Amino acid sequence: MLLPNNKKPSAKRKHAEDSPTAAPVSSPAKKRMVVTPWRDTTEFSTVYEWLFAKQTTPANCRKALSQMRIWNLRRGSLCPASVLATAVLVRAQLEDKQGSTNIQPTYASAFTRFFNFMSSIMQNYNISSMYTTARQLGLQSFIVDLRHLCAHGQELPPTVVLRHTAAHCLEWLRNFYWLPQCESMSNLDAPKLQRKDKAKFQNELEILFEMFDLALECQLKGAQKLKSVSKLKPSAEFNKIRVYCSSRKLKTTREIMDTVVTELGTAVKRQTSSMKDLLDIYMTGILKMNYLLGAGLSHSEDEDLVIEATQGLFRLLAMQGYIENLFVAFVQLTENSNADDERRRGASYWATKMLQTFGMLSRMKRMYKEELDMNSKLKPVDFSTLNKSKISKTMRALLIHSGVDLALTLVFGECPKKPRSWVFEREFLMNRLDPLNIHSAPVLKGLLPLVVPPLTDEQLEDFSKQCNLKLQDTNGEQKIIVDKQSTDITKNGSQHKPEDDVFGIWSIEKEKNWSMCALGVLPTTLN
């Protein structure tokens, strides 16, 4: 991709094209990005030298033709017309120098195609406008006459006339297209451009997430109107809230959170960046919301208020198809030994809450299937409607009979574009065993019923036993290390007990060769 410099074109070149796909320049001072078939300015300049250097040779011209053919293959019909026009004239000249006995028809075809290529820039194709087109391009009128003789004349012009005219047209192409391009083009640093777009989107999301976090804190602490917020928050944070409310005519923190959720959805829809970058920015923004992360722990006595205030955000994530990514991000945070303990506890809380919802959805689907088997006339239900405030009677009945306290449970549904059952492969569970700790143990325990293929009762009991050992720890990381020693996770061979290697039908393999582990063996990495 190339970025032409800010250079006002001359009147003679005002219709020159950088590429057929280039957007029109509305102002001479405005830069344009153009997708070109050449890799960079060096590649373009090399071909220019091969074609127009004073000491150019037929060998260099053939190399230029080969490169222009590659450009044509790269962009097809979008290859610049001036490049294609240059190629047909150079090819005719090379055949002439090789002593072709049929050179007149070759030149005639080259001139016809040359003028057709250049006319395509102006998009004027009828014969009556050919002289006008030539004048706008800066071509002499005799080129039009020569083109007409070559295309429709009874007798072709003499070879010497064709030869000199070919040289004249190539020189015109050099001044009209090649030289201006060499002078105006500059390489575009695509990674920097991408980072600029990414930074702009990241900044937009950071502002929205910060506003949601501030509004959530005020909502849960009882400061729902601006007057109350001014007494709760310091002036800098209050001013941010006040400006946001003023620009959108909002009055309460509840309205702020609802508006932020709407704007988050709109911001994501506008993005053209890769999905990976978008997800990374999104997940990072959510994990930076410190108050959201610890809200369930700080307001354990008013957990219903926390759930009610955050429903909209989780429903948005479900609608966008990011809910599983958020769950994995929470799980990874619980396993991150370098993260703050409070953040890990908060991540554990929300991951556990999300698992409760996954289980609820699984039971609802199972109940609906059983009802459908008994009554084929039952109305179909769309589980993505759980992401809206209004749901059908059937869905409401399924929620009531799902066995959860709706006031303390996140209610969200499937992504409309990617409906799926919230289950996890056994490999995901196995990867959680090595970093198992007091923060991730509740998550792992809640994950067990959602593993596919399902675990046996004995396996469930064994995994639950390991989770409970971690949950019994009340002395932090020091006790966790002791637990690892007691189960031969450390390198200290003196701590090893043979009976500790057996967990029901599972046993721990002391060797590190994972590819040789048999079924029924639990591989582990020695620290």
C-alpha cells in the first residue's frame, strides 16, 4: 500500500490515475491511500529504471515486462491502465528490435490497445469523444488518427511512422504517469496505521468501560442521581460522569449503564479490525474494570443488586458471541499467580456465576426437548431471546423450573449467529489441573458437570476431591505448596508417597513424555 505525498497535480496531469480503485481526491492537500500491485516504491522505481534509463537494454525491458505481468496477475482488472498501456508498447518495440517480419500488425494492435487503456481512465468510449479524450489526457490529435487507421484502415501506416510514434507514446507515458508516481509515492507503514486505528478503538472502549465502572459503583452504593454522585466521587471522576450525562441528557446511573451498553454494541459494529484484535481489546477493557471485578465480593449481602446492575453487560456479550471468551479470560486470571489476590477472587466469583448460567441453560434445553418429545405442537423457542428484557411465556416457565434463584443468577442466552450448548471439552478441564489453586478450584468444580464427554461418578468424585483440598486452604500460597508436595507435584522426591499417585481409576505418570501416556493416566509436568 502506498501513500502519495501532498503535491498539487499540474493541469496536464489532473486526470492521471494512481490506480483504477483509487478514491477521488477532494482536496489537493489531502493524502490518499492506494492499493497497488507493486510491493513498495523500490519495486516501482526499479521497473521505471529498466524502462526509461538512458542506457536501458532489451534484457532490462524484458525484465520490466515480466514484472508488469506479475503486477497484472496480482491485481487483475484493477492493475493501473497506464502500466498495461506501457507493457503493450514495450512488447511491440522488443519484437521490432528482434527483426519480426510481421511488425506492422503488432504495432497496430499495440496502438489500439494503448489508446483504449488510456481512454478507460476518462470513461469515454464513443468515437465522437476520442479527440476530446485525447485532449483531456494531453495526447496529440494525430494519435487518434493513427489509432483509427490501425483499427479500421484499409492499409496500415509505414513501419517507420509506427516505430517513432511508439517511442513518442512511451515518452508521453513516462511524463504522464511513471515520473509523477515516482515523485509523489511513499511507502505506507501499514502496522502503524493499524495501531492508530486500534488505539482509537481502544481509547473509545476504555472511556465506555470506565464510565460503566464508575456508574456501577455509584449505583451499588446508593448514589443514583448526580447530586448524590457529587458527594460520593472526587471532583475528577464526578466531572467525567457529569460531562457524559450532559452530552447524552442522562439523569441517573442506571441510564448511564444502559447507554454505555448500547454504545459498546455500536462501537463494535463499526470496527473493521481483525476479530483477534477486537477481542483482545474488549477482554482487556472488561478486566480493567476494578469495581466490576470485585462487586460481587464487596456487596455479598446485596448480591441481587449486583446481578441486576450487570445483566445488561453480560447480555450484550452474549449477543456478540463473546461470553465464552470472557469466561476463559476470568479462568486464566484466577490461574495467574502474578495477579493481585483480590482480582483473582473477583474473577473466580464471576466465572462461577457464569458457570451457573451455563448449567441453567443446559437444563432449560433438556426440559424443552423433553416437552417437545411429548408435544410436537409445542411452539419453538429461541434461546437468544434471553438476552432481551422481554421473553416468551415458554421461556419464562423454563427459567422458573431451571432450579436457580433468578435474583442471584445472570440471565443471558445464546448468540443468534452462533447458537451452541455451553459445554467444555475434557482437554479444557485437564489443562486446569496443573495451575489449580484456591481461586480456580471453585471454577473447576463448577465446570465438572459441563465436560464432554461426561465424566463418570468416580471421576467426578476424584476431581471434586482435588478441588476441595484447595478450597480447604486458608493460609494462602504456602499451604498450596504443601498440597503440591503431598501429591508429588514438586521435585522433592522425599515427600512422595506411592499411594498419593492414585486417584480412583486415574494415576499420575512421573515421566514427562506425554505422547506415551496411556488412558487412565493423568500426566503432570514436574516443576
